[in-house]
Amino acid sequence: MSALKDLYSRPFYNKLCDTFTETIPGFNKQEFIKQIYSGNWEEKELKDRMKHTTAVLHRFMPKEYKKAAKLIKASITHLRKRQIAGGLEFIFFPDYIETYVIDDFEEAVQSIEFVTQFISCEFAVRPFILKYGERMMNQMLAWSRHKEHSVRRLASEGSRPRLPWAMAIPALKKDPSATLPILENLKNDPSEWVRKSVANHINDIAKDNPHIVIGIAHQWRSNNKETNAIIKHGSRTLLKQGHPEILHYYGLDTDGIQVSKFKVLTPVVKTGDSLAFSFTLENKSSQAKHIRIEYAIYYRRQNNTLSKKVFKISEKDCQPGESLQIIRQQSFRLITTRVFYPGKQQVSVIINGIEQAVKSFELQ
């Protein structure tokens, strides 16, 4: 499988330069590619290659950004005519705006609005929020009413307090109230892509301000299944944490629910293999119960402390007297996003947010 950085390949630059030859006066394709592959190109990772592409393009652009902006728009228009979609490799276009237009608010806003309809500007817009504060947030609010769904999504995604892989916005982590009118405008958006961003935005808020998310859940509760789905997905961190108010909101309790026969089927697990465990769940009450079934792995850290991560198994209605047999496996295959440390670890069963039982296993 190719690394993400290999999106920036010779075939990509050849196609890109074919467009620049048509849109940038005096563009020298051979010189552009020569500068792209100068220095330690092979050692550069994805972000470094993107930044390098931005810098090289700037050398071939007019120094006056108003002129450069017209050429960027012309290039994107040309790419669209060639039916080339705006994939991740085109993230250098938003980066160009972020890097070279940060001091020209009006011009940057116009460019962002155009470019984000080709390749999302969710990362590029964040330095403008930091620099211009309320002025930029007012623009984001205006974008939440835009006719194009990609621009509406930018209003939510770009202002997320904890957008992954992006620079943090400490003020919004502390107080996200400036983003709430944006979310209000988008809660019934016809685009699923936009609604998913709203849910992820709410989940970001939950990590620092759970009381605000509880309030949103009560305010938005309706018969609209799409809006209710936003609330549910936006509450996933609180549900995994077993937050009492969100558990009550969804009517999740453990009265009459019994967990038994919890067994670790593989008490010794080798790195690369899977942990297997099983348990029985029974509804001993006289009424049907809605049950959220989860488990947690307490991973050993390098300093020998344990770090808890919760995984969802299922969510379903359980009839009176109904018994469920659950068997689950958890992979310990080596991956780039997690380091496994040998020694004693733990697995637990969680029912409706409440941890029911914990058992140990050994990772070798």
C-alpha cells in the first residue's frame, strides 16, 4: 500500500502542470518540476510535500495576491473542465491562501469561499479565526447559510474546537458559544456531509463543555430523525464516558440487567494475535430494556499505568427474560497509531455506561 505522501507523484505534477501551462502566463513546466524535486524530496512527508508545493507555486505566481487569486480560480476551473476532482493532494491551494493572504481579509474570504468548493479549506480557515476573531466568526456564520453545501460544511468543520490534525483554537475550546448559531443553522441541513460535520463539532464541544452538549440535546430533541442522529453521534464521547445526564437522556439504566459468565478466552495474547472474551447478558426485569453494550481495554502504557479505551459492541432492545450470548475479539495487530507494551492488561464489560466486570490478561 502506498504512503499518503506518494499522492505527490510525477504523474500528479505532470497533470497539474498541464493546467498551469494553460492558466499561468509564462509558466515553465520543466523548471517547476525541477524545483519540486530539488533537495531532500524523498525524505519529506505528506505535509512537508504539500508546503513545498505551495512555496514552489508561489515563485511562479504574481506577487500581488489579487492577480494570483485569479490564477488560482482559473486553475481550479480548468481542472474541473478536465473532470479532475479535488482530492487531498490539492490541499496546497488552501495552504497558499493561509500562507500568503493572511493579511488581506477580504481577498482571502473570497478565495476561501471559491476554493473550498473544490478542496476543503477547513484547515486553512483556522489561522483567520485566530487572527480576526469575531470578524471571521461572523463570516463563518454567513457561510452557514450559503447555497453550496461545501461552504456550509466549512462553517461547521473549520470552526470545530478540536479539529483533528489542525491547529487548536483555545478560545473555542474554552467557550464555544460563538459556534452555536452556526450549528443551529445547520442542524436540519439537507446534506448528510454537513450534518456529520455538525455531529463531530458537537462531540468536540463535549470534551471540554459537556453541559453545553446536554443543553443542545434537550433543545434539539424532536421527531426529526436526522437531527436526533446528529445528537446521538455528537454525544458519543459522553456515552463512552458514561456521563450520567446523557445516560438519563437516552433512558439507559442497568436496573434488572445482569452480566454473568464473563470469561477471558485467551488469558495470554501475543502481539499480532487477538484477545477473545465472552459473557452473558440477561434482562431480568419485567419490561423491555434498551441496552448499549460496550467493552473497554485498559492498555498498558510505557510507564506501566493503564489507559482505558472504550469500544461499542451494539445497541438494541432486550425483551423481558431475554438472554444474549456475547463473544468478542480485540486485535493486537501492530498498527502505526498505537504502540503495545507487554505485561498485564485488562478488559471490562460496560452496560448502559456502567462498568460491570473487569478481568486481566497478559500481553506478550
